[in-house]
Amino acid sequence: MSHCDDLDFLTVRTRFASEVRKARKAAGLSQAALAERLGRSQKYISDIELGERSLPLSTMAMILRALDRRLRVEIQISPLRGSKKVAKKS
């Protein structure tokens, strides 16, 4: 994984952390209350909000559903810089 890929991953994790924190506060929930809804610990929620946990999309969606939110993901696939184009065989 290149340095650029690491930055993109960290950006997504940080953005998700911020959105969870905003949605939780807008719902009037404490970290402990959200954790209880999810069957997790308050520390787990704290780690997410601090951007310290890597989460699969399914877990992100589950957390947001507990906050009456939904996850929308846009996927764009592009070649890595410097990658060689692979020719199709005829």
C-alpha cells in the first residue's frame, strides 16, 4: 500500500469518526447509550469517534442505523500511478 492509499484510508476513518460523533450528539445520546444500543462498550464507541478503529462497511452501517442514519458509499476504481496496462489476449 502506498503512502497515498494510507492517507485516503485515514481520511475515510477520520470522516466516519466525525460523522458518528455528530450524529450521536444530534440524537442526544452519550457514548455509553450508543454502546448499549449496539451491545458494545463505551470504549469501543470512543475509539471509533477518535478514529482509532478500522471498521468493515457492515459495522459502519450498523452503527449508523442505531443512530437513525444510513451509510452511502461511492466507489471509484482507478489504476495506481505507474501501473502497467495489461493487454487482453484475443
